[in-house]
Amino acid sequence: GASFVQAAYVAALVSSVPLQFLPAARVAELWVFGEVPPGTRKWKKNVLRSCMILGFAVVAALAGPNFQRLLAIVGALCCLPTAFVYPAVFHMRLCSPSVGQNLLNVLLMAFGLVAMVLSLRQSLG
């Protein structure tokens, strides 16, 4: 029953790591190594990725019983702006919308910022 659900959840988390981690790892590799021909930095790349995963594991271990709070803070600071603020900003910058669309964009950004502040306050308090 419950142990099967927990095992399935762990399997889903482990199998989703490449989907979530690879884009961030590639950005970090560009910051660290710059543009280099493929294959010239294979071991350096593997060491960097391993250090990143170990760093995440250390943060999770140190957070321990407060890990849920850490996730709530990360969600408030990263997910809400990604969902509400950034799309409106990009729409305003890329599409040169009308005044009405700009108003909707500003309202969406304000909603995202208010939700971010309220979510952060709840996760800290």
C-alpha cells in the first residue's frame, strides 16, 4: 500500500532528474568552461556535474527536517516569477502590445509579485 506509493514516488523523482538537471548543468558548464569543441571537456564536465549533485545532496541533508520550508522558499522565489512575471515581461518586450494588453501584462506581473511575497511570507513564518 503506502510503501509501494513511496517507492513509486522515489522512482519518479530519480527518473526525472535528467530532465530537470541537464538544462541547468549546461548553463553552468558554459559559465565555467565557456564555448569549447564537443568532447574536449568530457571529464571536467562529469566532475562538475557530480559536484553539483553532491552539493544539492548536502543542502538537502543540512536542511533535514526543514527541507519542506526550503522547497517552499525556492518555489516562492523561482516558480511564481517564472509562471507569472517573466511571461508578461517577455510579452511586453517582444510583442509591443497595445495599451490594453500592456495593462493586462502589468496586472499579471503585479499578481505574480503579490503571490510571491505572500507565499514567501507564509513559508518563512
